[in-house]
Amino acid sequence: MTQISVIIPVYNEEESLRELSQWINRALQPHSFSYEVIFVDDGSTDGSWEQIKSLSAEDDRIKGIRFNRNYGKSAALQTGFRAAKGQVVITMDADLQDSPDEIPGLYHMITEGGYHLVSGWKKKRKDPLSKTIPSRFFNFVTRKFSGIPIHDFNCGLKAYRSEVVKNISVYGEMHRYIPVIARWAGFNKITEKVVEHHERKYGYSKFGFERFIRGFLDLLTILFVGRFAMRPMHFFGTLGILSFLSGFLFTAKLLWDKIDSIYFSGIPLKRDITQQPIFYLALVAVIIGVQLFVTGFLAELITRQSLSKKDYLIAERAGFREAEKEVRLT
């Protein structure tokens, strides 16, 4: 039985792959672990895939999956999760900034500590201030919104129990929020481990400042989906009722003012009902309320349908046995 699966998304990291593979072997061999390394080539345009195939031919513990184009890190991780056979799944980046020497410690925290997920914490980062300051703010906001007390959500070095990665779905750019996704799936034993962080040795970072904007939007999506994915009527219906009631109260006030002017006070209205701004507020509030309620109803119907998962087109595989190749990777 495979004890550890190491999943490594790759995008134009040709120079570092052989060195990383050797480093993983040095870190794990003294512990006599049975392990596999799965490189997921996310549509690289350099020689990364040729390097992966060469490594796989030399060592049957090394496997490779190549996308036909660049789908993103989340797609690579999701595909690696589906292919992993290990009891503990380790994810790490291919740029040599994550240290494979941390893998045995992460493994023991999962198997002996009883944790579902252990996230790496790059407490001493080897990155410029242009990356560390926005990252700290991003992690602070995520920590407060999610309620998960870890310091580095975006660290690529993480360890999972196998059942965690087999029961969550990562898509879009949700890889930053895997701890949040796991918690919503019921895997609550989440902790962190201070890990060593190295300077980038080859190439350049594939992520720009825009990732923080997209990351915040993804966080809102995760929080919404986590709370209301199975009960959308609770969200849309509540807003719809509040909006409809507001419109109803505005309308009631307008009608009362009209009735009062005719039957009680005898003082005619200075402006007709349709000439008052509150009339249009009432009309808009009622219409929006009905639309939100209908949206919630339709969303409830959709959640009861069986939604097919997105398939990523895989161009090639390397290092998998024939039986494994028949497994559907999504």
C-alpha cells in the first residue's frame, strides 16, 4: 500500500524538476516510505513534459499527467487528487521553494496526530515585500472570514488524509481555500506547521498582483457556497421577503395617506401617489423581492439535479499502469 502521494503542479519549471525529484528521494528514502510522485503538467510550453517523462522512465514511483493547455493550479491539484493512491497526500510547488524535508513531519502529523489537514506556514518568507505584505493582509482577511486559525492559506506545502482530497472539489482558483473547502465538507481537524521556505532558484513567479483581487472574490464565493449551496432559498428567499415586505410597507403608507386625505383629515395630498418618490421605491422593492424569491426557488430545483463534474482534457500520461489509465481523472 502506498503511504504517501506527492502531488506537484508544474507550469514551465523544466530546470527544477530533476533536482526536486532527487530531493524528494533523499528526504523520503531514509524513512522507508512507500510513495509516489505525481507531476501534473499544466500546459507547460517549455521542456517540462519531456523532463517528466524522462524521470518517469528512470523511476516507476514518478508519474506524470499533462494537460493539453493551461487550466490553472486548481485543475492540476484536483486531477492529482483523483489519481493519488497514498494514505497521505502531500502537495507542493515545483519551484524548489517548498522543502521536501518537511514531508516526513507532515506525514506523522496526519497519521499520528490525527489531523485531517496540515497547512504549511512560511513564517520566514524569502520573497520581496511586494509579495509578503499583500499576502499577510490576504491571509488576515481569510482567517477572519473563515474562522480557521492558520497563517498561510496560500502555502503550496500541505498534507491531507486521503479521504479529504477524495471528497472535495477544487476548481477555478479555489486552491487557496482548500482548508475552507475541507472544513465545509466536515473535516474539522485542521492545523499548521512552520515550514522552511527557500528563495526561488530557477524561473520566475507565475502569479501577479491580480491574484489577490481574484482571491478575495473567490473567498466570497467559497463562503457563500459553503453556507448556502444546499439551501439557496434560505439566502435568496430571505432577501426576497425583506425586499417584498419593504415594498409592501411603502405601499401601505401611500394608501393610508390617500385614504386619510379623503375620509379623515380632508386635506388633499400635495402630490398624487404616482408623483411621489416613495411610490417608485415601493414598486422596485416589490419587483426585486419577487425576483429574488423566484431565483431562490429555481436554485433549489437546480440543487436537486445531478451536476456532472468538469472534465479536464488530458493529452498524455506517463508512469501509470494500464489499469490506472482507465481511471477517470477529473
